[in-house]
Amino acid sequence: MSCCCKTICAGCEYANCVREQEAGLKHTCPFCRHPMAKSEEEANRTNVKRAESSNDPAAIHRMGARCYKEGDYESAFEYFYKAAGLGGIKKDKKKEIYHLEEATIGGHPTARNNLGCVEEENGRLDRAAKHWIIATKLGDDIALSSLRVCYTRGLVEKDDYASALRGHQAAVDATESPQRDKGEAYFKLGRDLIALGYGEKI
């Protein structure tokens, strides 16, 4: 998570850290290049300022999540409500499905999984299962869970399920990279050190 409340993968964050260390640069946000907060308290202050000054829905949502975590549910609701209302956008199911279909055509596994969920909601489990088979082959873990349930209920043939499992593993293998593995190890070490009480020293 960057200071802009945008999510990036561990491999990309790791690559940014390596670039900064090699060039002798201070650690900055990969998106806006502002200096990263040195503590959670400083990060929270930055998020409050960003939420109050820019009407940034991501920052406002993040503030809501923080309030919720702290048990301040009333403030959390206010932040979530404000974040959801920015731009005055109303839910449009037809547009949602249209964009899911467009993303699906482009090969987006999460969109394919979500189309399966739409079909399930409409009682068309056979169509939902077909979407989940394809999404699973594209590497989507949530679709795999849904497909597993379909298989145990006899809604999916054994051969189709086995094929989807092989496709899922191939998709997962294709996304592996040395940089991403190093990034995961790097940030796991950071989390472990924080858990041991060394948060201020790293």
C-alpha cells in the first residue's frame, strides 16, 4: 500500500526499494513520490490531511477502515458514506454487467469470476460454473473455491474440474518471478520484525 492508498504488488514495491537504495535516495511513495511516513501515526495524520483537503475517496475510505479497526464505528460509517457518495455515482447493474463482460473479453479473471457470481444470483448455476472454470484456469483463487463447491455438489464433471485445476496451477506458475519472490521475502521479514517489536528500527 502506498501513501496514495493505491495497492501495488510486493515485487514492484521491492524493485522501488532496491532502486532507491542503489541510487542513495530517500524512500518515497512509488506513485506520488512524497516521502513515506516513518510511523503508523504519521501515516494516519497524512491520510487525515489528504482525506480532508482533496476529497480523495481512497484516502477517505482508508480513514474509515482505520476508525472501524479502532472501534469508532460512527466515524467509520461517516467516512465510508462520504467515500461512496463522492461523484454522485448511482449503482447501475446493466453498466456493471456490461463492463464485467468487456473485462472478461479482455481476459480479466476477477471479472470472469464476478460474472459467474451474477449467474449464480440469477439461478443459472450451469452458466456460473462455466465462468468459474474459465476464471480458475486464469488463476483466480476465489473462482477455484466456488468451482470446488460446484464439484462437490455434482454440478461439474470430474474431467472439467481436473482440467481447471491444471490450468490454475499453470497460471500461478506463469506469474512467478524471482523479483516477486524476493519482494515477498523482504516484506515478510519486515512484518516479522514489526511483530517482534522492532518497528521503529526498520
